[in-house]
Amino acid sequence: MAQELRMIKTLWGIDDPISPTLLKQIKAEGYHGIEVIRLAWTLDREVLVSSLNESGLAVVCQIHTTGGYLDGGEYIYCGKYDVLEHKDDFKKQITECKDFIGQVKGGGLINVHAGVDAWSKEEAIDFLEYCQNEIERTIPNITCTFETHRQRLFGSPFQTRDLLKPGSLSKLKLNADLSHWYCSCERVFNADDDRDKWWPDLLKDVISPRCEYIHARLGWAQGPQMADPSAPECEVEKNLQLNVWKMLMEYQMKRRDRGGNHSIYVSPEYGPPPYMPVKPHSQEPVASLPSAVTYTKNLLEEMYQLL
């Protein structure tokens, strides 16, 4: 089977309601699927399923333990600390995703924002071992990735290194959204800088072997998102990140040459305010969100063609 770059478009920041027209437009832009949060399939599943099936798109279900619901009109991203509550919620949400994905002709995968960053190492491992076992029991045929995201268990490269050292939690897969790490550590890592000499080993030994999905958002030292990644002042940090994405793609291609899934899943994911900086008082975005997405999508497609 030929290898394929499968681009995923997030609906985060798209104000148009979900409809066959919107999703057919996304399909025409060259996307394989869309990524949506839990509200999308719990509030109006019928419209979402019919739109996906009419357009021929796949779906990435993004879940947030324990969150993904409204409380008084406010979206709750992570409202609990207790490990047991996160375990129960993980099982509940992946079961929902299994049922939902089963209705989508194009299939899909699950992307998890998991746990709480303040947990002890023992609490984190207890939770992740439970998740790994539950994935095998409940969704053995659906790819399930855990995102490197702030506030969560993999919000830091150093905590990730400690939790996922070679030999531990060997079946757990990652969604590499490394912009969160650059922001939280206040630098885009550079292997030529002596203080970042740990970075190549982490990429090679921990991230690359587990990476099944990439959230390809260009970040910088003071934020998880460049407002306009085409700006010349972004060039140095942009190129460091492009080299990382290239390495992750190359590793996936080598792994797939040895058998298994022959698709590489990548999302040029950028978000609206507050991810997109705004002008004081007017709250007007300082740059175009669609332009950032398109620019990055083009970079990724050009990179893939050269691999």
C-alpha cells in the first residue's frame, strides 16, 4: 500500500455551523478528515454523521478527561483532580467515541488530553496503565493518541521523558503538539545549544517511536502559536520546528515500511483568540487564522513530497 499524508482540519476557530456544505468544502481543500471536540457529537450527532458521510471525510475525536461538557453555558476543559474520576471518564468517553466512529464511513481516531499536570508520578502511571489496558479492551482497532498539551500529563518534555522512558507503557501512542513545550519552557529547542543536548535523544527514543499524529502548529518562546508564521522574524524558530516535523514523518514512514498503518496524520492546527493574539481594547486579531493554517498546510505538503 502506498504511503499517504492525511491532513486533518480542526473545526476550532471555524464559526460556520457543521453542514454537508462546510465539510465538502474542507474535503475540496485536500483534507482527509476533521477534528472535533466532544460537544460536536453529543449535541447534534445526526447532523455531524450525515455531513461526514456525505463529504467522505474521516473524523478525529478530541476528548478531555474529565471535561468535555457545559456547566451553566461554560465549557469545562478539566474540572476534576481525582485519578479515579479521570479513569471512569476516560472509559466513558472512548466508549462514546467508538460508537460515534462506527457510524462514520471514513472511520477515525481518538486524540486525548489526559489527566492533570499536578499528579504525582505514581498517580500518572496508575492512570496511564489503566488507559493502556482500557484501549486494548474497548477500542483495539481504533488508534488512540495522547496529546502533549499544557495542563495535562504530557505538558512538559521532562515529565513526558520520565513517564515514557523506553520499556514503560510501551503501547501508549502520542499526538506530538510540541508547541506547548516550546511555550512552557520558553524556547524552541535547539540541539546545537548545549543546554538542549537532551532534545535529540528525547525525540529519537521517546517521541518518534510513539508518534501517530502531529498537531503541526508553529509556536515560539512566549506562546503556543505564531500569529503569522510567514513573517521573516519567525524564520529561525520556524525552521527548527520544521526539522522536527520532518524527523517525525520520516520515522513514521520507516515504521510503516515494516508493516502496519501506511498513513501519516497531521493537522495544521491553529486557534482563534486567545491563541491568536489580539489588539488591546478592540480585541481585533492581529493576523489571519485561515492564512496561518493554509501557510502551514502548504509547508507540510511540500516537506512530505521531498521525503
